[in-house]
Amino acid sequence: MDSLQDAGPGGDTAPDGASRGVTVPIVTVQQGPRTVELKRELVRRITDAFVDAYEIPAESVQVWIHEVPADSWGAAGTLIADK
């Protein structure tokens, strides 16, 4: 690599386009409120999927859960709280 501009998001890039540097996958889930037990299971499954697909350590996967109350989002022109 001649400059930082040539580097991929996690460092330098291999000829096949794969990054050779350390990257941290961040998965954002937007959903309505769920129980802590369901969120634990979701985080575990998402992490496992990235570990399997990308062959990376689980410690490098971050899952952010953004819960939106039913009165703060809508579908088909109607608030979810009104359905």
C-alpha cells in the first residue's frame, strides 16, 4: 500500500478485496421492546452467525439493540400503538 487512502476499512486490502486488518462488525437491530431473555438469545445468535460466516472471534462482534416504543413508529400510515 502506498498510502492510507489505499487501505480498506480495517487496514490494508488483499488482492481479492478482503481486508487483512482488524475489523469490528457492528450489527444494529431496531425493534419494539422485548424481554431481556429474548434479547440475550438474539445477541447470541447474531454473534454466532458472524463467527461462522466470517471466521472471526466472538469478541469482535458488537450487537446494538435500539428499542422503539410502539408510539414512536408506524407502518402503513398508522402508529403501531394504534393497531
